[in-house]
Amino acid sequence: MRLLYLLTALSLLFNSAAAIPQSFHLPDAVGLLAAKGLANLAVYQTKAHSKCTVKNAVKRREWGDLSSPDKKKYIAAVLCLQSKPSKTPASVAPGARSRYDDFVLVHINQTLTIHATGNFLSWHRYFVWAYETALREECGYKGYQPYWNWGRYASDPINSPLFDGSDTSLSGNGLYYNHTGVPVTGAPPPFDVIPPGVGGGCVTTGPFKNMSVNLGPVFPSISGVPPNPQFDGLGYNPRCLRRDINPHAAAVTATNYTYKLITEPLNADIYWFQTVMQGQFADGKWGVHTGGHFTIGGDPGGDFFTSPNDPAFFLHHGMIDRVWWIWQTQDLPARLKAVSGTLTLFNDPPSRNATLNDDVDLGLIAPPVKLGSLLDTMGGLGGEFCYVYV
């Protein structure tokens, strides 16, 4: 049956051999779920008479499956965004100096209302799409947002094509910096600390070795980060990009964790799916969301508020969106419009439940839209969403 799903997905996706990616990996267990989802999606879209189909949808690909020229084009577009001036008035955020910083600013300002909330998944879906759109419309990028398949590299993230420090990577690990690891609030020992890796200092290899991190910190997870001149983290605070590529955090992003997240019967409920994804700290479970962020670690990657300041953030959240998309496509009638949770982080302070009619507003990045318009990658956002993951 799994082989049948795979063959069906391939026939749906590719009209010719030339469309097959240059680097082709046999799918892991999660990839087989994605193949099943594509087959389900094709049937569902046909019945809905949608203009967006599996064949004409944008194909978001894994970083390791991109050709070297395509990786370099993506990197060039990110560097372009970092070179363009910010659209944020200096009176609002004096530290926002680039168009890239505008994205970081929005995440800082909304952090406490977009995590452990009913809009966590939909907000970040819109955020990643807006970033993809900026790369294409403002920096001439012709491709689409890639994702980071955590499980493919979980056993050795430092040597992955994302972090090996080559000119086709997102830059490498930081220099060695002596630190005690990352505390995990609310988790029991030994899960209350993510042990340190062998980095933590400035990144000195790859395309982003000279990148300036301008905003934050707000909630640093590593010592030695110069404090921001403003309490809200929006002052100008230029410093190097730091990373601690961490195999301990990466271990909880192995394929078996993601597969169980999608297939566990309890997680058929969107509440439990997103809760398990984000971590059940009191039970000593970090979750794939936390695991991915602290695989990057350092500054700003390990800062809950400023994490988009590391370019790897957008590939991590591309994978978060992919996992949600796979979950949705396993049972589209029941899951496509599923939303659960309140409007505040862990419902503190207490707030009402999120609804499909809630506004999702990205400020200078993208116009406000209704949460309900962000749930379907095949025709959502008034038809502007039309993408799948391969």
C-alpha cells in the first residue's frame, strides 16, 4: 500500500522525467505519509473543482534536494533582503536596519500571542509565505521556500548540507564557546537542560559569516550576548551570528518522533497535535519545534523572540508547516479547518478561544487576513496559496 501511495504521488507531481529533482532520496516514513496525503489531496481537489491542483501547485523542496546553483540563488536572495533598508520607522524600532529585520521585528512584537496559541500554526504559515514572497518580489528569487527535513540529518546536523559551512550551506557552526547548555523551564531533570554542543560562538564559515544581527536579545538562551539598549529588544545592537549546532536537540527531531506526532491516535485532535509538536515540558518532552530551534541554538537562534534573525529559522518553520500539511492531508474533511487554543501563550493571561474569524496581522510584512483563510495550502488566502511539499 505504501508503494502504491508513493507511485501515485510521483505520477501526480511530475508530468515528465525532467521535472524530477536532481537529488532524489527514497522517502522516509514521514515522506510516505506525505505521499499518501498527496494522493488524498488530488482526490479532494478534484471533487472541490479547485483551480489549484497537485500538478500545478508550487513544489516546496528539501534543502538537500536543491541543486547547488538553486541553493546559491536562495542564499543570494536572503543576502539581498538583508541589504535592503528597513520599512520600519526608526521611531518604532531603531534597531531595524534592513528589510530582513522587519520580519524579526514582527516576530518579537507578537511572540507571546503566536506560540502555544490557537494561531501558532496558521500565523507561522503566513509568516513563511510572506518571507518567500519578499524574496521573490523584492529580490528577484525565482524559486520557492525550501524546508529542512530534520530527520534526514538528526544524527549529524553539523555535517548536514544546511550547516556544513560550505558556500551552498546556511553557514556552519559557531566557534567553541564554553557554556552550560540551555535551560528548559518547567521540565524535570535531566530534561531541564539541553546539554551544550561544541559551538556557541560566532559563525565564521559560509555565506552568512559576516551577517549582522541587529535586534534583540529579548530572552537569550546563551551567555555572553550583549544586552539591547532597549528593554523590548528593538534598539540597535549589532553583533555576530552565533550558533551551537546541537546533536542533543536534534535527537528529538528524528523521523520516528515526527511520524508518531502525525500518526498517534490522540494527535488526530489538533489540540494534541500542536501541543505535542511544541513540547510537553512538564513531562520532559521537548517536541520537534523546540528540538529544531535548539539544533540551531546560539544567538539569535536560541532566543524565543528573535529566532527569525537566523536564516535557518525559515527552513525550520518550513518543516513545521510541512508536518502540519501532512497531518491535514491524512484526513482532509476532518482536519482542514481544525483550530484549537486561546489567544495567549499557555493561556496566560486567560483569553478566549481562537476562531476562524480572528485577524492575523503581519504589519509591514503582509496585510491582515482572517485566520480561516490560512488553513488550506491549496487555495487559501483568497487563492494566493497554492503549494505542496515534495
